[in-house]
Amino acid sequence: MRTLLKIIAGLLLIGFVLVILNWKTISRLQKVNTMFEEDNIVQNFSNMNKLLFTRQLETNSRPYIWQENLQPLPEFVQVDGEERALGKNLELTKATALLVIKDGQIVSEEYFLGTGQDDKRISWSVAKSFLSAMFGIAVENGDIKSLDEQVIEYVPELKGSAYDGATIRNVLNMSSGVKFNEDYLDRGSDINRMGRVLALGQSMDAFAVSLTERAREPGSGRQYVSIDTHVIGMVLRAATGQNVSDYFVENVWSKLGPGEGTYYLTDKNGIAFVLGGLNMRTRDYALFGQMMMQGGQWQGEQIIPANWVASSTAGSAPADVENMPLDYGYQWWVPQDSHGDYFAIGIYGQYIYIDPSAKMVIVKNSAHRDFMGAAPSGKGFILENIDVFRSIVDHYDQDG
């Protein structure tokens, strides 16, 4: 009996030591598992550096100073042909920020739910469109020879994975064919397994390589799967010989004049979480949007090739396999009735909406836990948000 008690005591001691040694990892995983709970979500979305590994994006550039021409937002907007109170809509969708740019000037800037101008807000999948812009630079520089090359020509460790046989264009278009469950509300989904990879300090590259099942042949249909963007990041790293964080700062971010404190979420190896890990001020999302609206130019310099801006924001992807009523380009979304407008989207209600014809950019940040739920019109919150943005554009276009 005494021997048994000693064994039990020894096992308990070992367990205690293991918990102490891994306490940061355990704590990080617990925070990730409760990240989206109602009491935590707003605070978490402005403080992701307290939850996961990060890398600061340091620039020596002078912060850009926006000109302001503040005007009231419209009181009412048109959503699916019906008049809605804009304030009620922002409340319903748990907006934390709404910033409107017209002709390069801030015409409206509002912050909600206790957040403010200096909050560093999580991009979620809006980051995909930033990566697309970087990729366009690599194509222009000749680091990427052709979008019709296979990804394994740049990342040979993907041989034998579900990406073996997919072209770069397939992956940019979200038509890689990889089998991947993107259900954010299913704890056992692939997207949530990927979140635990980050929390546990494991390798995102290894996670991508581990995916071996296909849902369909590459290029035969579009299905939005976030891991495709990580693979694009792997190709960019291999082609340029730089990590994405440094490439972004050198080629884009240092040239725009963002405020301090921008950072990427990373895995433990320092690999940027390119599919959703940028964190910055709302005004800095607008900087990027304004550059795109200007055809990739910023203060007289062509930052993103103009032909890439045009091609990446055109609806070139195959039809969506689930009949999603939106078109898709190279990591940008396009309305099916687009008049030249396009946008970036992140889960829980993050948007950069760009209308070049009106010379307008709208940035919205949110902490909308019901973003996948039924919107009042019945057509989904993404389409409703686009209606709201178009109404805001109409409001300022008429007044300006």
C-alpha cells in the first residue's frame, strides 16, 4: 500500500511539473477556446497580442496625416430595397469602428463598444487581400514566373499533399480542391483545428502539408478555404527568400506611413498567420484601401502593379460550389452586380470596401458573433453590409 501511494504521489508530482512547464501553452489554448465568447470578444479583438504569438512590423516612416472633412453619416440606408436606420444596423452587427474616406479625406469616423482610434484591430480574413497585393509585387519582379505554375514547383514539401497538382492561380482563386471544413462554429472543424495549431505553438506549414484529401479536382470549382492563403504565403516565401512580415514592411507598409503598433500573429516558428493575422488601427486599414483605390499608387509611387490591382479584383474564380452569391478574384471579393466596387472580408464583420468610381473607401470593424446567422432581409449579413456601404457611398456622392 505504501508503495502504491508513493507511485501515485510521484505521478501527481510529474503531472504538476508538466502543468507548470506548459502553463503558458495551456493558458493560451484556454484563451483561444473562449476568444469569441460574448464577454470577451470585443476586448480580445483589440488585444490579440495577449493571446497568441506575434511579430511587430516596425517601420521608420513618418505616420501619414489624413485630411479631414467631417460630415454626418446618413441617418437611413437602403438594405435589400428597404429603408433601415443606420444606427440600428451598426448596433445589430456589433460594429466597433466605421471609417469613411472620400477623395482621400476622412468624412466620417466613429468608434463603438468602448473601443477607440488607437486600438489595434484584428483583420481576420481581410489579411488575405493584403497578401494578394504582396503577391502581385513578386509577380511583377519576376520572382513568380507564371500563375499557371504548380505550387509544388516552389514548395516541394507539398508533393503528395492535396496541393500536389494545383496551380498558383487555382489557390489564389480558392479553387485548390483541398478538402477543408471552414465552419467557424464547429469546434472540430479544420479551421478551428488550425487555430489550435497556433495556440499550441505548432507549425502552420506542417499543418498545410498534412492535408492530403481532395474534395474535387483543382480548378473545377471554388470553395472558400483559408488554408489556401497559407499555401500562397508558402509560395511567396519560397519565391522571394524572405518571410512575409519583412517582405510586407519593405515593399508596402513602410511606404504608406501607418501608425505605430502593427503586428502579425504568427506560429511559434515566427511564420506569419497570413490568412487572418494582421492587427492595426482602423485608419491603417484605410491607408491600404486608399492605395488600392488609387490603382496601387501612393504619393506618386506605384506600390502595387496597376495590372495586378485590376486582375486581382476582377471576378476570375470558378463558380462557387455552394452557390455563394458573390464573385471572387485573387483573394478579393467582388459583388455579382459590381460596377467596379470590390472588398475584403474578415469573419465577425471586418471589411474594407472600395468604390473607385466614387473615390471612396469604407472600413468597418466588428465583433459580430452572429455574423453567419440569418440577417433581417434573409439574404445574409455580407450582402446586407454591401447594401449599407453602397448607401453610404450614395449619400456622400450626392453631397459631394
